[in-house]
Amino acid sequence: MGAARRRVPAQLTSPPLPYFICPNCKERSIDIDRKEGFFDEPVACHHCGFGFLFELMDDYYPAPSTGFVVCDKEGRVLAAGRGVFELTGWAEEDLLGADIVSALGLAGFDADKNPVQLALEWGVRRLDEKLELRARSGHVKPITGDFFPEYDDDGGLLVALTPRSD
């Protein structure tokens, strides 16, 4: 007989740590109570001062050339971080309020497999999607897209766009 295993009661195990990433500067952090100080405000980036952090289910390590776009629960752009302009040629103010798929000309998927819609509708991450985007110049660029749904009451989506060479 092997050694007996003891079960640890659920109340003695700690909940998973909440991972956060700044959509602007890509700084990763952990914040146990999901609050800024003693206030009921969302956690802000202490590295670049961006107004909010995006909570992830697991830690995520973006490539240096990755750009983040934050969308609402309808897939409209709320914010674009560093790296988006360099990749797309579009400034944040040009993208605000626009549907991310049409604004960036995202393509390379069947209509019923739109990664933005799948992530928003089903609340599932879509990682390593091989896509194309249309830059402001009109050039089509191959990218890898990672799509992270937001799990709070607001809904929404974090989209990581990374250039790739084919």
C-alpha cells in the first residue's frame, strides 16, 4: 500500500491569484483584492498611469511588438495601447467607438468563427488565431490574435495583436 493522501478542506486552500495586465504598457501584476487602495475603484497601472488594468484568468506574456486593444461587450474599441499605432497606422482616437473587426479589417476566419464574437458570446479565450489586418496604409499584414474576455459585469474583451512573418 502506498502512502495515504490527506484531503485539504476547501476553506484552507487559497483562491487563485488574480493576474492583471496593463492594456497600454503591457506591465503584468497581481492584486489580491482587485481594488485601488482603500477605495472601490478598479486597479490602475502603477507603471504608466493608465486608468485601468485588465484581469486575466492566467498570466500572459505578450511579445515586445504586441499591441493591445480593449473593447466593450459589443466589440467596439474603448482603448488602444502602445504598439497598436506601430502595427496598424491607426491612432487611438481614430479607432475609438469603432467595431474592431471592421476598423482593423480583421480577416482570415469564417464568418461563423469570428474570434471576437466567439470570445464575447461564449466567454472563452481564443489564443494563437492566425489572422490578417488591414493597416491604415491599405497593406494587409499577417498577425496572431489572442482574445481575452472580461469576466466582470461590464463584459468586454482584450485583444492582443502580434505581427508575424509568413
